[in-house]
Amino acid sequence: MSESTGKAATRAKNKYNSQNYDSLRIVVPKGQKEELQAHAANFGESLNGFVNRAVQETLERDKIKATNS
């Protein structure tokens, strides 16, 4: 692959990602990233997949809690 093709492919991926995804940056205490990565790996997930699952499950749990209050 030529250098220009690689740059074009990167631009295309970045454009797709910016149109289809929102990006978040989370900050955790030193050492916790490795703990989270290990936990995700134990469940066959990427760190991103684990964080998305954790957020989604928390949102669902909180909605149930709010409707039962």
C-alpha cells in the first residue's frame, strides 16, 4: 500500500468515525486501567466494549430504579 493510499484510508476511517460515533475520554487512577483491561479480557471483551457494557447496564438499572421510586 502506498503512503498516499494509507493517508486516504486513515482520512476515510476518521470521517466515518466522526459521523457515526461520539468520543469520550475517561480518567482513572494509576493502575486501574490495567485492572479494567484484565477484567474485560476475562469476559472476552475489549476495554472499550467493557466500558460500553458497564455504562449501558448502569443506565438500564438506573431507569428501573427511577420508575420504581
